[in-house]
Amino acid sequence: MKHFGIYRKLILMTGTATAVISIGMFFFMEDSLLRMLFVVSAFVLLCGLLFLLDFLHNRYNDNLLEEITLLIEALVEQQERTVFSEAEDTLTARLQHQLLKLRNILRAQNQMLAQEKEHIKTLISDISHQIKTPVAAANTFAQLLGDTGLSDEERNEYIATLQISLEKLTFLTNSLIKMSRLESGIIRLKPERNSLNDIVLQAVKTVYAKARGKNITITFDCEQTFEALLDFNWTAEAITNVLDNAVKYTPNGGVVGLKIIEYPSYLRLDISDNGIGIPEEEQAKIFGRFYRGKQSAGVDGVGIGLYLTRDIVNKQNGYIKVISNENGSIFSLFLKKD
């Protein structure tokens, strides 16, 4: 009942006028019989108006509840429907606005849950695909080792190949565990004021043996100590992943350089190499999970390192950029100072 307010005002005005007229007639009428009849008539009219007002009020409440029910049903069914005019500043309009707001929040949460579910399915599929190869290789060579007719040379060769497969499986499993725990929020980064210089040196220690094996020189151009709010271990992990790639793709006798540049809000860590470089069409893809470029064929890796690095840096309000050509690559990690 859209005009209930108008009807109520008319009934109240009519009732008030009737009461006033009745009082006036009661005092000015001389005939007691007529006076009594008029008072009774006025009383009956007032009672009728009250019953009418009660009837209209009940109808109004019923209609209001029905419209609210329709609105809630539309929200449950995720339909675009408005029952009350949003141009009016009424309680029902406010209620509708809040319900629509709640609908949008729930819809966004449902979309997020659907994305997370799809993300988990993709992650499980990727993990299964990545683990399948080393497991199959290890299983094959384990069976071959059971052959009693193998020569010592063949047995040693199979054992070495099996060891390599198991090492790859261990590395892959550890990488997947790190990625999964970081993505699922099981591990939360705890930024504290740390020296970026110390974090860089920790990462260099991790890859030093591999660099020395290829006669690669690692230089660190930094004349002062820089501090920032960083999680020491996870930031070292991020830098190690980039350094490890630089060492892997740099030829023997090459150079990998590190340099820290200070900005008002960020510390920029450049990690440069004179390796094979990254084609321009692949530079936007290298931070994807399990992505490996065309030039990575024959080089150990599973394509998780740079993905983890970007995730760690992003979780600390930083970002990472890459510039690359046929003469090498420069990865720039922008780390928030405060």
C-alpha cells in the first residue's frame, strides 16, 4: 500500500474533526434526544475510523513484509531487483540498500572462494605433473638395479642416475612445500628492521659454491649499510632464487653483480648477469608458476624460483622488474624501507 501514509492522515483528520464537532454540538444542542443521537453517531463513526485505520495498518504491514520477502528471495537467487525506491530516505530504502550491499559482499566472497578452489585444483594438477617425471625415473632405475646380471659399471651408472632423480625430487618437493605454505598463508612474513646488506650476503653464501664451480665472479657494489622492514629469511630466499638463476644461465667465467640504490621510499637491489638473456616476449611470463622459457631447455629447474620471489616481495609491499637483452639480464627488486 503505497499511499498508506495519506490514508492514515485523512482518517486522523476526519476523526479529529468528528470529535471537535461532536463536542461543539453536545454543548450547543438543547434537545437532549438529538444530542444523544449525535453523540452515538459520532462514537460509531470514530469506532469505524479506528477499525479502518487498524485494517489499513495490517494491510500495510502485510504488504511490507511481502515486499521484503521478495527482496530477500531475489538476493538469495542473486537476481538484480529493487523493491523500494532508492530516491526516498526511508527505513525500507535503507534496509534495501544494506541488503544489496550484503549481497554484493557475499557475491564477491563466493567469487573469491571459486577462484581459490580453481587455484587449488590447478596447483594440485601442476604438482602432480611436476612430481611424475622424477618419480617415474627413480622407479625405473630402482627396478633396473634389481637385475642380478648387471655389470658393476652399469650398476654404478644406474645408481648415479637414481641419485640424480632423487635429488631432483627432493628439490622439487621442498620448493612445492615452500610455495604451498606461502600461498596458503600457513607461513606469514614477519618484517623487522634488518640490514639488506646482511640479507644479500646470506643469499650469496647459498649460491657461492655453484658460482665457483663455473668460475663465475659475484660482485657486490655497496659502500654503506641499508636497512629496511624485511623478513630476513624469506627475503634471503627471494634474492637467492634470482641469484641462482643468474648463476645457472651465465656462461663459465661470467660475472654476476649486485648493487643497492636508495630511493625515498624504497631500496632497489639490482642483480645483473651477462648470461643468455630473456626474449622480450617471455619477460612478462617468467614470474608465472612453473613457467620455463625456451632457452631453459637442458638447465636444471622447475620454474618456481621467480614465482616465489615475486610473491615474497609483493607480500612485503614491494615489486620486481626485469630488463633483458642478448647481453644479459638485470632483475630489480624494489623493497619498501618502512
